Amino acid sequence: ISLCKKIKQLRPEIVFGADIIVGFPTETEENFSDTLRIVDEANLTYLHVFPFSARPETPAARMPQVEKKNIKKRSEILRIKGDKIKAEYFKSLIGKEVTALVEKGDQGYTESFAPIKFTGPVKRGEIVSAKISNFSNKRLSAEIMNNGDSSLDDSGWLTRLTNGLSRSSQKLGQSINDLFTQKKLNDETITELEEILITSDLGFTTASNLTKKIRSLKFSQEITV
């Protein structure tokens, strides 16, 4: 729980999920209440709930079993709770710009694994910017933003990088400027830059691809911050 809270403080937009077994042998009503409490305290958004099912000749099968009717009831309570939390989270995304992966047809997922349906033309495998417009039938709808040319050249890249980051631009921009006080882009500073970007809103894959592109440009000249 403390780890989840710490991560949430550093990255408020992050979401957590968990697989939860309901009705493990000896589980009491008090134990189940603790499960419900932890879901709230750990700020879990995605719950994969499944009832315990004893496997023959396992230690758990020899333990005192929870009645099946209680397992079923508790599982339903937890699933309803999970659906409510997830719906509230999806609704909170309405009006926000997100990065999403097009999986098939006009459907895909955001970086936080929220299911999304695109209202504009998209291609399978694309990573696109979109603005969430609606939530219905357990799925978000989103309009495709103008993604433009994402190529990176050797002219004003630091300015475009800093200005183009939306949600954490001020904090991230300051970190980048602090990094480049030595005024030279080399392997060491690129590695540090990658670490900064990974912890930003860009995500691991985008950050890694961006730093690979920067490395390929093989900068060695002095730069102006």
C-alpha cells in the first residue's frame, strides 16, 4: 500500500490493477473486508476477480474450505466494486488528451489500458494522440488529434521536446534544462535524459525510441538551452 501511495504521488495519472482470489481456504468475513479495504487504500483500478477452486492433492485442498455460496457472494461484491471504480476512472478521462495504441478496427487501448473507440481514421498498430469525448457501454470514445510529423532533426529539438510535453511539461522541462547545464550532449547525458523521460508522461517505449533517435543523430556540438 505504501509503495502504491508513493508511486501515485510521483505519477498521479498512474493506475494499478490486481488479481484477487476470493474464498481461499480459511478466509473469514473479516479477511474479505480487509480485501475490500486494501482495494481502496492501494487505489486499485483494474480488478481481476476469480473464486478459489481447490485442486486435488494440493495443500490448499486439505485446508478448511469456504462454502461455495459465500465465495460466489463475495466474488460478486468485489466485481461490482471493481466495475464501479473502473467506470469512475473512465469518466474522469473525458475531455483529456491521451496516447493510445490502435489494436484492431477502430478500437484500442490507452497507456493506462482503458478501452477506447476512435471516431477518426486509424491504422492497426499505430500509436496516436486522441481526446476522450464520451464514455458508454464500458468503453471510451475519442477523437483523433493532429499527430503531425514526429520526426526529430538537429534544429531546435530541445525546444520542441520541452514545449511538446503537456501534462508534466513544466517539471520535466526544468529537469531537462538542469541536465544540460554542461551544454553538451554526450552518451552520459543522453542516458540521464532517457531516465527523466521514462519517469515522465511519455512512457517507457516512447522515451526509449526518442533517445535512440537522439543517439542516432550523434550530436557532439555545443547546444544552447
